[in-house]
Amino acid sequence: MNIHVNGESRGTGDGQTVAGLLRELDIRTDRVAVELNLEIVDRHDFETRGLHEGDRVEILSFIGGGAE
């Protein structure tokens, strides 16, 4: 099936989940926020939240840092 990840078209397997997509992209789940079709996905739902044809996924990475 085809989905859009951060604005780019990408193929992935049928039955894919948010967690599976993150593993496929080699992205750690503890340092990202995921938006699926304009809705923030709770980290606890990554394993069960399925993806469907045409879905739009935005993955935002957290970068450490702060005041010195």
C-alpha cells in the first residue's frame, strides 16, 4: 500500500502499524511524536494503530538540549 511519510510517498506492507513503520525507518519510538491524518497518536497505541492506503504520517523527532 502507499502512504505519505513527512510529505513523501512511500510503499509499505498491508497491515502495517505505526510501530512497524517506525521500525522499518529505524526510528526509536521513545524520541518521536507521530501524527496520523492530522491526529496525534498516543505512544501507547503505536503497536496497535494500523495504517491504511493513502494515510498521511508526520514523524517529529525530539532533539535534546537546553540552556547552558
